Amino acid sequence: MSRHIIRNVSSEILENQELAVQTYRLTLSFAEDLHHFTPGRFVMVQASTTRDPLLRRAFSIHDVSPQQLRILYRVVGRGTEWISRRKSGDTLNLVGPLGTGFDLTSPIRKALLIAGGMGIAPFTFLAKRLREQGVEVLLFYGARTASELVPVDAFKACGVSVLTATDDGSRGEPGTITELFQEHFRKVEPSEAFKVYACGPRPMLLEVARITRNTGVACEVSLESMMACGLGTCMGCVMETRTGYRRVCREGPVFDAEDLLWNGR
Amino acid sequence: MGSGNTSPDLSVNLGGIPMKNPVMTASGTSGYGEEIAEIYDLSALGALTVKGLSLEPQRGNPPPRICETPAGMLNAIGLQNIGVHAFIEEKLPALRELDVAVIANVYGHCAEDYAEVVRLLTAAGGIDGIELNISCPNVKKGGMVFGTDPMATREVVRLVRRATSLPLLVKLSPNVTDITEFARIAEGEGADALSLINTLLGMAIDISTRRPKLANVMGGLSGPAIQPVALRMVYQVARVVKVPLVGMGGIMNAADAVAFLLAGASAIAVGTANFVDPPAPVHIVQGIREYMAAQGIDSMENLVGALEKDV
């Protein structure tokens, strides 16, 4: 069993910095190496010291250095609001890493990453790992408006090309990120051995899945779902797939786009 | 009061199930034990209650299946499970190896289904007890229909009692006017112990979309929000039946657990807390031990139902 890789530890906050409107980057310190934290996996984080709100909050792994974990999150409710008020020196209890992350084993030369809004969160880490493998990475990053975009310095620093779109045209191309992606996707030679990774709102993921379907290009999507346990026991976070309901927290959050049925909400 | 010098004895016999301590996991909150075993050694538990098993595999309800509510959560999983046959083939062998009592939670669409699942589990061996789920609010056929109709409760407990010699627990629904009526019926039909309570039927609405937050519209409320209701029901039932009770409903820590034991539960089950704080059952065992030592209580029989009577 992999008991040793599951943690339920309190870690110290090194930094909890606002990077964009209501969007924070949390840096946590650990005593041990985080080598088992891989791109696309997630952690369940304490969101209260009382019984209300009750549940932990699930966040993808934004970035990892040997003894530091970063989480990028937006304040959307009481839990994330509580987390945003934690200061450096405070401790937070965390369980993780959990779930199935991105597949980095298939040999590819080029990766197209599509992020919508907070869907950018797991891609910093993914892009770094892909670049380490010598993969050419192109990031498509969209949001409703410029003030919601977080800085992309970390991507540029490791040689990732970034294309941006905003719904209101306040930065980058006006329009949705899937429009920009589709334009580009058409031009890529199928022989280039590439792969698509997407994370963002469900309608965006559905559109990316539609664009890549039947093209022979593998597409992995990272899903968000309301979770109670994050461990695979409550069965609360399921997504419908070709083989029935699968747990976003266990078989996911990263799924092959071809396996998903996009019914429901 | 006993001596405070010796380590308290936490062992308990739950209607024929010997347990090393009174702490169990509630059905549906620890799967078939595999995921929880990644977090702590299951032998720390008094008993592990597995996710509800039905004759055939169940898909469960469409998502969204859960939502958070004030100091609690709603769920409408719909008893998604692999079915009793796959359970016996794939999950039970590992459970047999564990040094912990294993209780199989069972549900069916009709009374005969319940009996058949129980027969299969009994024949398979390695199960220490059966818990009848006649109180799930999230399935259209079966479940709570049995637990809120006195005649149906009588019928299903009677039929299952004939199908097994294993210790039989009946899990009661709180969604009734008088839970003691159902407790008496289950005891009268041969239940060895009673589990209470299952979730309370509830609902939440997203006012921005004007939709129920759950695809199933309604779901079962669990967590600290229901604890006073659960405690009250354990107290009421303990006064009218002789069989031991498993108290559950929003137990988050040892203090909560001790309250249920004082109210008359012989054992307690940890449910929603498994999601919030996965090792909670281990901490609760330790906390009960510390409470008993501090209070000079040497055994469970001196703790269970030890509420001061002159209140």
C-alpha cells in the first residue's frame, strides 16, 4: 500500500500572496521531499478551524520545489475566503497528493496547453516537467478580463510560448481561448507527435474535446468537481464516462477526453 | 467508579460481534476499506462497515451528488456499488485478512433481495455482522421505504433474520415521527443490535441558477448539523430496547463520541468526519480511552448509558 505517500500534516505557510483579482498563490513548507507530488494531482486543504464550513477544499498542485508546495486559488466562497486570510507563519492541515494526474509517459515532441481562468493552476508544474523532457510547449491562456489573468513569468522562464485571449479583449486576442486554440490546432501537422492538455470550465473542456475528437491527437482534461473526501470513499464527485461513473478524485481528476460523456452539470 | 490506575478496557460485544473498541466507520464513508488503509492501520478500529451492497451492481445517481450545508453536507450517491458478487470475489479476501470486525451493509429493492444478499454474504464467510440499510433516503425503490413503514420494517427484518445466523444490525431512519416504534419492531423480529441514525432528508437550492444543488433534488443530511437529533434518538431508543445500539450522526471527535455512549450507545460510528479528518476514528479511540482513564471508568459497561439520572 502507498500509505507513506498520503499525508495528513500541518504545514507552515511561507506566503499567501494575491496575484490577480481575488486570486492567491499559497506557498507551504514541508519537512520532507515532495517527489511524489506530480502534475495534475491535487491536495485537500483545511478550510476552517470550526465545523462550519465543514469540508476541506480540493486544489490542484500549482508548483512544487523539493520542500515547498504551491497552490493557486480564487476566492469563491467561505472556505477559500478563510484560506485567503491565513498569514505566513500560520499552519494549514493538508491531505495529499491525491488522484491521477497527467500522463507524462507517452513520447511527444509538442504539447498544447489550454487554460481557462483558474484552469491555469496545474499547468505551471506540468509545463516545467514537459520542458524537462524536451517537449515544446505552447500555452493558450484565457479569462473573462485582463484583471483575472495571473502572471505567466514562470512559463516564459522555462521557454513556453504563451498566447492569451480575453472575452472582453482587454488583453491578448478578443474572444474565447478555444477560438484561438482552434485556429492554431488546424495549422499543426498531425505528424508532429503532439498532445493537448486542457483545464478550465466544463464548457471550455467540452469545446476542446469536440475540436480534438477524431483527429488522432490525444487530449487530456483535468476536471473540477465538488468533493467531500478526495480519497475515493464518498463517491460524491463522480463524472460519467464510457465505463460508468468514475471518481474525479481517484480515477481523475485528469481523464482522457475521449472517455468522458459530458452529460449533466 | 473503578480504579483509575489501570488502563481502561474499551472492548465491547455488539450483539455477538466482539470488538476491541467501540469505534466503527459508518457505511458509505470508508468504501471497502482500501482507500482508508492508505491512511491508517484499519486494525485500530473496532469495526469497519462497508459501503451498502446490493444484489446487482448499482450505477448510483447522476452528479452533482453532494453539496456542503451549514455544519454539514447533503449527499445523494444512490448507493453506487459493485454488487455483492463482485464484493465477495474482489474485496472480501483482503478484508478477511484484517484484524478488525467487518460489517456488511446491505440493501435491496425488495425484501427478498435483502435476504438473498445476506444469504450470499453469510455463505461467503469472513463477515462478522450484517447491517440492514432500511433507511437510505436516496434510492427510489428500497432503502428508506422499508425504514419508514412499520409493516415493511417487520417484513424485511423477519425475512433476513431467517436468512442468516450472523449478528444482525438494523440501521434506522430518523425520517419518522417516532423512531422507538421502529426500534421495537426490529428488536422484536430478532435484530441483535440497532444502528442509528441514517441521514436526515434534506435539500439545498442554488439561487443564482434556481436549481436544486443536487441532481437528485433531495439528499441525506449528515455531519455536525444533525448531531443533536441523533443524540436525542439514541437516548430515546436506549430507554425502550434491550439490544445494544450503535450511535452515529455528526460525531467528529472523542467528546462527541462519549456523549453518544453516555446516552446509551454501546458503540459509535464515525461517518462524515472520515471525509474531513481521515484519521478521526483513531483519534476518537484514543480520546475515549483518555476520558475513561480521567473519569476512573474501567470498562465500557460502566460508561454506556452512564448519564446521570437525576437530570
